[in-house]
Amino acid sequence: MLQGANEILAALGDDAVTFDEDVIEHHGRSDWSTSNTTVRPVAVVYPRDTEDVATIAKTCSKFNIPIVPFGAGSSVEGNFSSPHSGICVDFTHMDAVIAFRPEDMDVTVQPGVNWVDLNNKIAESGLFLPLDPSPTAQIGGMVATNCSGTNAMRYGTMKDWVVNLTVVLADGQVIKTRRRPRKTSAGYNLTSLFVGAEGTLGMVTEVTLKLAPIPQDTSVAIVSFPSIKEAATAASSIIRSGIQLAALEMMDDLQMQVVNRHGSAAVRKRKWLEEPTLFLKFSGTTDAIKSDVKRVGQLVKAHNPRDFIFAKSESEKTDLWAARKEALFTMVNTRPEGTEIWSTDVAVPLSRLADIIDITKQDCSKLGLFASIVGHVGDANFHTAMFYDPKNAEQKAAVSKVVHVMMDRALEMEGTVSGEHAIGIGKKDSLVDELGLETIDLMRTLKMSVDPKWLMNPGKVFDLPRKK
Amino acid sequence: MLQGANEILAALGDDAVTFDEDVIEHHGRSDWSTSNTTVRPVAVVYPRDTEDVATIAKTCSKFNIPIVPFGAGSSVEGNFSSPHSGICVDFTHMDAVIAFRPEDMDVTVQPGVNWVDLNNKIAESGLFLPLDPSPTAQIGGMVATNCSGTNAMRYGTMKDWVVNLTVVLADGQVIKTRRRPRKTSAGYNLTSLFVGAEGTLGMVTEVTLKLAPIPQDTSVAIVSFPSIKEAATAASSIIRSGIQLAALEMMDDLQMQVVNRHGSAAVRKRKWLEEPTLFLKFSGTTDAIKSDVKRVGQLVKAHNPRDFIFAKSESEKTDLWAARKEALFTMVNTRPEGTEIWSTDVAVPLSRLADIIDITKQDCSKLGLFASIVGHVGDANFHTAMFYDPKNAEQKAAVSKVVHVMMDRALEMEGTVSGEHAIGIGKKDSLVDELGLETIDLMRTLKMSVDPKWLMNPGKVFDLPRKK
């Protein structure tokens, strides 16, 4: 492996490769991940363009070295860990906006671009990329995990915004999946095959993204309920009504408590009800919003709402939504000392959302740990965040059991074990439970056909083919 | 091949296989297609369920017989023709709605279900499948071609509505791509790989579709312009504004003439301006529509609109939209005797739409034939329909040239040679121009890995691998 790393160094230059142990450690594990391994890459390389990436792939192919792409490092299922060692490819220096075409409502970027930076940069055009994952996330990782976030209810997930990808395959071959039409039915949808493949089929080096017009107006409302089940049931009835919200989020009683105690100054101006709370974001024309807010107010009445607060000013709107946006970070910042987070998510068919949230909340409560539920309920998708002492094996096992029971329940309900975090290392076994070996075998067959040496991010999504 | 057909007959029963020449002819060519071949399948088989389809695949695999799936037969690029003969699999008898789950906003159907029938059947639930291809189309073909239609501007294309697929692979293996979550990032997006693959990777036997709430209200407006360029430019400005239309369509002067002369009674109540005309469909709450209509009215003012007619009643709304819906059929019904249609489409980046429509319209006019342009301009996608005498080689060549020049122009503009008709036989060469041999080779590699004998709808999308 070292020979390969040195050959890359010779080709790309001293600056492009590091063997520094601290850097390698940072690229090998993460506090956010529940699936860290003890193995580390031998080197971290920093390509600057597609050609560099092709050189890396060719060299790794020649020496049979595993290749692990690395973006912001914010994924949580071990997606960028290196269980088979190899070379970690960090896209930090590939952070250019290659072409912004407001008249076509699209933009072409390198994978190292941060999505918040991108949206700030293009804000004046009145356009934006309407995804909303972790604010640290980069486009490359967002493609790899098919990310989403709070805006998915209205705007869909990453796959819905990628027009084309430039991809370096395992042997160093460079392909582009499409030109730039907004709509096409020409040939296989390779774009969607690479989106969500977690770098196991190739390394994405350029991404063209559709952009959406920034809505004329937005507003925010919040409403609390006596139980999490009533909150989730109210959410379902709103979704079924066809009112087009920009987002429909839920925070449980514990999250609201955290917000009251440790929220930012803006958020703590208000005394929040410490009960399960729906956060609704409306967007569109000012008139349409007024009418939507009225309809939602009527709809939730059947579910014993405690209150229905509608932001009356721009600043109130920002403050209300900030409570939702800062929820997870606030929890992480105020967690019991020495604890680590187990953050996970599932998604289910709409009608089962209230049931699975209700029972999962009970399971979390029984743990006696700092544990909460926060949901992108508009997509029937929700997260649990549980804080445990990593040195306490029993505690870790108990948390793991809650997670696995939750995934099994999601599957019984015909749901998925991962709504937006992808599979990584952490959910490989659960993916087999979800799809069955025949479907996994088809994925393996596809991977084997484009990466016969099994070098692209090995050990992720699924393992090597079963011996026949 | 006959031996294989007889083995299928023995397994599935007499009713399931026919060698009738008329039936075979009907399954081998179509008046709507520009890519008919002279070769015919040896038999047409009619499976009733997934198991039957698996039996067909296993038998064909055993005898190395090409398999060509057949739905409604309304595709236009030779997608269901049998250039290598083989067995045609007609899904007519697989027309069951397997499970309708209004509480989950989804439905599972067999591929032979017609989408209009489906929407009629579930209308009372307040839900619908928001695609809008040819009214004859069946779900299976809609999946195979990644169809769309007038609603794509708001609702996207078929790939955006498929939750999961049950697929019979070339060797008879049955896989299911997903369970039923509305959102997922679990493993490769096999669903999107099969959608648009035109049956070259496997036969789809069950489809779960998301459904959308029927909008509270809809309305229709039309507005004419002195030139097709001004109409297209106005369309671009509306799209860029972010006003969320349900549809934005365009018909050229000739189409409007046809509507005046040969439209249905309802349509001919009005005397239409015979000029390039935009058809706008608004949907949402009644208040939102009012506000949207006003904004559109202001936006188009800069482009010399002749008139801006907004439907004032339910019946006027239906009549206005009917003119758009019946356009192509009216043209086909009133075409010069003995002529055949060449119907094709391309899509481009938004900013190039006005240019390519303008110049293509000029090319069509120069032909001196009955030829028109109708566009899903909301997606920067448009169709030409040209009627020619198939016995006049010169005329056919001239039409073909216009089509190919249009596709080349779309590619120069970074567009696609097929916005919604897929590739079939007719656009294989153009697909190579669009994507390059490296990308086509990747598609071939994927196909070869799941269909090593190259039996699934061979001769479509791309040809056998180049000899190295």
C-alpha cells in the first residue's frame, strides 16, 4: 500500500499526500459515528481535479489498494471508515464552483463544496439548492448518501437534484452520466445509480445540480400535543390533506426541555411547552401561506393541540425555526460528560408513523438515558439520538438493542432501516434483512461488474459475494 | 425458438400462448412508431403473475430466446419491436390492482394496469398518480420508458413515483427493489436503474407507486404570442419566477389551426387565435391560484401577449385544457391521407429552449409538410410531429434530417435526444452521440452482468459490446 501511496505522491506532488498520524486518525474515525473501526488508511491524498482522481484510481488499481472517499466526515454509519485500510481520498481541495448558470437554474460544482457556502454564494440570483442535511455536509457526501433533511417533504432527496455526475471508475476511467437536460429518458439512469452508492461504484468528481427558486415568502408555525402519538397522528392528517408544506418536523418533550434550558439566546426568549411539538414551515406566495396556515389550524384541532403559534414577524419566524435547527447540536453540546451519541433513523409507510414513534419513544425512555426523538415526519422518517457511556458495555448493548428493535419494527411495517444516513458499515446486516439476499446479490453483481477487484470503499453497504 | 414457445405453452396453458399471425403482426409494429423492423416474434405469451413471467424467463434463458415485453404498444421509438425475433411477453392479463393503501398514499399494481383506469378507480380517495402520458399507456411501459407528460413540471417523471418494483431477471430470478418507505437511502437505487431501462435489464411484474393528493382546486389560462420565440421566452420567465404551475404547455400556430378546424365540439365553441399559444394549468388552494394567475399575467406582459384568457368556470377550464389534450390525436385524425407520423422529442437546458424551438419550427416549415411543434415547455422539453408519405423516400429522408438536426442541436446545447420517449431502436446512434462510448460501455457492462446472454429486449437502447 505504501508503494502505491508513494507513486501517487510522485504523480500529484508532496502537498497532495500525507502520512501524518493525526490526520489519518481524523480521517479514520468520528465522534458522530457508531461504526468506527480500529483499522486506519495508510495515507490521505488530496486531489485537485478529475485527472488527479483518475491517477489515484489507476494507481490503486495497479497495487490493489482500497480507496475510501472522504468529504466532510459528518456521516454517522462509518461510511468513510477504512476497515480494509487503503488510501483515503479527501476532496477538501476540490471545492470549486465550476459553472453557475442562473438562466438554466443549475450549477456545476466539485464534490468538496459545502452546501451552505454554495447557497450563500448564489443567494442573490434568487435560486437555491433545497436540500438541508447537516450544515457541515459537502456535495460529494450528500451524493454518496442520498442525503435529505428538513426540506425533503417538499423538495425530495439528493437524487432529485442531481442532473449529472462525472465519475472516476475503479480502473481510472472517467465517465459522465448525462448532459444537462432538466428531464430525460435517454438510456439507463446511471446518475441515480451512483447517488446513494456511498462511493462503492466510483468516485464522483463533478456534480451538476438543479436549483429551485427561493420561495417568495416563508413562515413558521409550531403546535404542541399531549402525547407523541397525537403529534404524529396530527402530522399524518396534515400530509394526507395535500397542503404543500415546505417542512413538517417533530421534536419530543425532552428536546423541547433541552431547548428551554440550553437553546441559543434567540430561542430562549420564549418559554417553550415541554411537550411533543410539530414545527411547520410554509412557503410560497404570501396569500397562499395565509390560506395554508388556516387549513392546518383547522386540521390539527381534532388531535388536542395545546397551542398553535404562528410567527408574526420575520424575526419570530427565524427564532421559531432555530429551535428545530439547533436541536441536535444543543443536545450534543449539553450531553452528560463522557457520553457518545448513537444517532440513527428509519422511515416507514405513512400510516405506521405514529405507532413506531410512540413505541420507540417508550423504549428510549426505559433506557434511563439522555435520549430523544426528532422527526422529519413529513416523510414518515424520524431519528433517535441516544447518549451512552462508551466504556459501559451493558449500556452500549442496551442502546444497540433499542436501535435494532426499531429497525426490525420499521421492516415489519414495510419501511427502511435508513431514511437518510445510508448504510455504511453500521447497517449492513439490517440491509440484508430489509431487502433479502437475492436483491443484495444483484447489487453485488452490479458492483463486481464495474469494480471487479472490490477496491471502491470496500466493506460498505454490503460485503463480498457469498462463496457459492 | 418454437421449442421454447411450446415449452412455455405446456407450462402456462393453451390460453397463454398464441402463434396467430395477426396477433404477432400487431405486436411487431405500430403506426405510431418510426422504427418498425421487418422481423417478428415467433409467439406472443400472456403471463398472469410473477411466477408465469419467471417461467417464461427461465425457458427463454434455457433456449437462448430473446424476450420482448409489450404493454399498450403506444411507444414510438420501436421500443417493443423484435429485431432479433424471440418471444413477445404481453402483460394484458396482468392488470390487477394488488393493494391500494390510501392511508399510506400508495398503490401496488401489475404492469398491465392503464393509468387512466387506475386514477378513475381511486378517485374517490382524493388521491391520484400525477403522470400524464398517452391515455392508452400502461404502468409497465411507463416504467420502462420513464414517461412523463404535461404534469412533469410540477410532479416530475415516472422515476419520482415508483416506490418499489418486483422484477424478473433474465435467468428467472425474482427480486424486489425496496419495501415501501416514502424515503430511503438504503443501498443502491435499483428502482431507478430499472425505470427507463426499457425492459433490457429485467421484466417488471409488480409496481408500487406513490400517490399525490388531488389539488383542492385547479384552473387554466391561455395566452398567445406573435412568435414562437416570444412564447418560449415568456415560458422561460414564468419558470424562472418560481410560480408553481401544475403544467406549462405550448402549441404552435398550426396546432391552433387544427384545433379551430377539427377540434371537438367543446373546443370549437371558441375561436382560437392561430398563433403560438401557452397553456397554463394552475393548481393548489383557490386563494393561491388567484394570486399565481395575477403574477403570471404581469410576467408575460413583457413578451407581447395577444390575449390572456383565464377560465371563469369549471366547464371553461375543461374546454380550454381539452384543446391541449386532444391536439396530437386531432392532428393524427386529420392528417393527409396515406401519411404516417414521425413523432419525436428532445429536451434542453432552460435558457436554450426558445432558440431551439424557433429554429426547429423554421426547419419544419421549410419541409412543406403537415408538421407542428407542441411542447412541455415547463420542462424545456418539446415534441415535433411531422406527417410524411412513407412511400416517398425523399420525403422520409427530409423528415429524418429535420429530426436528426434537431437532436444534434439539442446535444450542442447540452440537452438530450429523448425527453420522454426513451431510446428504443430509433435513437440508439444518437444516444452514443449524447453520452459517448465510455458511458454507453458502462451501461453495457451493467447489462452484461445481469443478462449475460443478452436476451432481455435485445437491440434496444444500445447494441452488443464492441469487440475489443
